[in-house]
Amino acid sequence: MAAEEAQTGLVFHPMDQFIVKPLFGGDAIYWYTPTNVTLWMGLTVLAVALLFVIGTRGRAVVPTRMQSVAEMGYGFVYKMIEDVTGKEGLKYFPYVMTLFCFIVFANFVGLLPKSFTTTSHIAVTAVLAVSVFAAVTLLGFAKKGVGFLGLFWVSSAPLALRPILALIEVISYFVRPVSHSIRLAGNMMAGHAVIKVFAAFGAIAAISPLSILAITAMYGLEILVCFIQAYVFTILTCVYLKDAVGDAHH
């Protein structure tokens, strides 16, 4: 098999870019082992800090480019929360803003050459999704008590259908963190894998120009996907937050 791959020149493994590796050699990975995931998550946090702390410390009347980007991001998320949850949800703006910034920066950092896309790993997105699920559930019970269970009781439906709908609502509620995490990780992994496949064909002279065009087009698409997936994750968080701070089904 290796000889055949060497002859055709098509030796590439598009999924290798998602392998978690220790930073300082070796093969064993423990919970405390610094890995490439650790490195790129740290760089993501650093990039967010540079934008929102360093870039806005002057707070000039005529903003710099970094300050303008930071203010646009702030206003974008603020308006999103207000539109979806109402004024009641704005008190949770710091948490939602932190989620959005981390995801969008992690997505874009993953487009850099030789980088690692942390949001392509279900282990990362699952932590984000489960934290949202747990926070919303605890907040719902804290604010409404047992009344939070009214979320699963569709009182506007015919009485005979309400138990069935309640079961469906309960199942869909507990599936939320699964779909929330898989959607982000799946989209980021798929796009990067396709780019790697096109890049592998770039070594073949006959189709190299087409491969370069395909890579360019995919990079453009991935830039759009990076933002859209961060937006989708965040707006779904706002929708779930509305269940905790808003009214239940009527």
C-alpha cells in the first residue's frame, strides 16, 4: 500500500491535522499534559485579550481600528441578546459575550497555516455546550422553581396530546447539548478536511491550478463558516437562555 501511494503521489491524511499531540514529545497524554490544543486555546484567549483589553484601553472619541472592531462585536452580541431574550437577558451579557468571542476567535485562528482548530474537537465544543445547558437549567430552576417544568407542558395543545408533547419536549431538551456541540465541531472539521484534500492535489502539476482555485474558494467559504458557526452557537445560547428568563409554553 505504501509503495502504491508513493508512486501515485497521493500520500495525504486529511484527518491528521486533528490529532492531539503533546507539546514536549512523548505519546502519553494525561489531563495535565500540555498539548497542541492547550497551546492554541491559550493563543485564542490571548487574541481576545489583545482586542478587548489592549485595543480599547485608550477609548478614543475617534476609535482606532481595533477599538472599532471591539465595539462592533460588543454591539452585535448586545443586540442579539436583547432581541432574543429581552431586557431580562442582558444581565447575562458577559457570559454570552465570552462564549461568542472565544468561539469566533478559535475558529479564525484555526485558519492560520500550521495552526490547530480547537473547535473542531467535540471535547472542546461539548464542554461549551454542556456549560450552557447546565447554566440555563440551574438558572431556570433558580428563577422559577418548579414552574420551570412548565417549559415541557404545552398548555395550548389538546389535553390528550399534552403528555406526548411533554415527552417530546423533555427528549429535545436533553438532546440540546449534543446537537449544540456536534454542529460546531462537525462544520469546523469538515471544512478543514476538505481544504487539506484540495491541498494534497496541489502537488500534481496537471491539476494544480484547479486545486489552488478550489483551496481559495474553500478558504473564502470557511471564513464565512467561522463567523456563522459562532453566531449560530451564540444565538442558540440566547434561545435557551430565554427559556430560563422568559415565559414557558402557553
